[in-house]
Amino acid sequence: MPVTQADIDLAHRLADAAGNVIRPYFRQEHGVEIKDDQSPVTRADREAESAMRRLLDAERSGDGIVGEEFGEKPGVTNRKWVLDPIDGTRSFTVGRAIFGTLIALVEDGWPVLGIIDQPIQRERWVGVAGRPTTLNGVPVRTRTCRELAGSTIATTSPHLFDEVDVPHYLALVAAISGGNPRQGPVYGGDCYNYGLLASGYLDVVCESGLKLYDFAALVPVVEGAGGRMCDWNGDPLTAESEGHVLAIGDPARMDEVLEAMHRLQDDGHAHEGHDGHDHG
């Protein structure tokens, strides 16, 4: 079924509920712990996801829920709400306001609604399939990129790529920067990078090891702004995708990005089948 205004209104309320929990913990004692996968978690992460789940249980009890902190709750419909209360927990714990709350509605495995909410700066990108992406209610667009060389690429951290993925990532960086360190990647940012790309400030974001709750909300935001999101083979991102993610602001550069990544002494598929890392 199409995304309704009621769905969008609910997504906004979910973001409001999470933000109300997160803000009092920012740059305050937040009880950080290290999970089994070595990623950090705080009371803000857990309490924000709990607040969103309570709202969904009250209003959409038949829909499934997938969340970073509390796993999956099966539903009886073809819809799932996918939640990451704080994408970028490391940034949150050191007081950097470049993390975000991610909220997605996934229907039959396809992301159809997404919110990136930065609760400290009060910036909220909203993407809905078939509609223009907005930032705080104002439409935004990705920017035109005449050529790949000299464009701007971002990733959260080079250390999150495994040894198989690193050559592909570095090949893309080389194609963009031409070996000039002053035109190298922008590091840090997690989901915030995708909002910046949707608003026309970045050209490419490249990451691996992402889970569904890390990328589902990003797809409608980037694509509703005129960009393209895909895996490292150029295939669309769905609930079945294995976590290698590209966001490209100008779809005209997509073939060049993929060609650069696979300009190696292999068949271009060495990265498939890796679970990667959890960005937190």
C-alpha cells in the first residue's frame, strides 16, 4: 500500500519521541557500555528505541519492528518499522552532533519512507517514495557532478572496511582524489553524511558492513533528493542487501563509481558474502 500521511505523521512522532530522550543525555553522563560486537551503546540508545517501540506498539501493533538495540518483533503485515535510535553512537559519546536517529518504513522488503533526524541541531530529513525529500519541511536536491575526479567522498571510518573491501574503497578514493591528499575523503558522520549528500554538500558516500537499520532510512532520503543508492554491484538496496552501500548524488556518475571500485585484478565480486562491522 502507498505511504500515507498518517505513516509520515507517525514517523515524525517517532523521531520526536527519540529526540526528547536523547537531548538530555547529550554531553552528560550517558552510561556508555561496549556490546559484544565491540560497538558502544548508551542509556540514550536503549531508552530512545524503547520510546519508539512503545509508540509503535500502541499505534501499529500489527507491523513488524526491527531495531538495533532490541532486535526484531515479527508482525502480521507486509510492513516493518526499522529503527536505529542513535546512528553514530561514537560521535554522540564524544559530544559531536553529527549522529542521527534513523526511522524507516519497509514494505515487502523495500524502504519506502525514511527519516534522518539530528536532534541536537534539530535537522530532519524526510524521504518518501515518489515525493521530494525535505529538510525541515523545505525540499532539497543533490548537486550535479560533472566528473568524478575532484568530487567529494565521505565515509564514517576507513577502519570499518575489512581487508577484502579496502582495495575497492581505495580505488574509488584514488579515482576521485587523483592522489592529492588535500582532496581526500571526509571522515566521520555516519548517517549525517547522507543528509549532507541529499542537500548537495557531498557527492559520494561509500561504506560496508551496514545492517538494515543503518541504511533503510537513507534510501528514500537520498533518492527523493535526486540521488542514487545501491550496493557495490549497482543493485538496489533492500532488506536482503548484505551491507555494502553507495550513495551517489548525481546518478550520471554511477557507472564511473562502480568502474573505479572494480578496476582491480579480480572479477569485482570479492567483497560479496562478508558480514562486515556494525557502525553502532
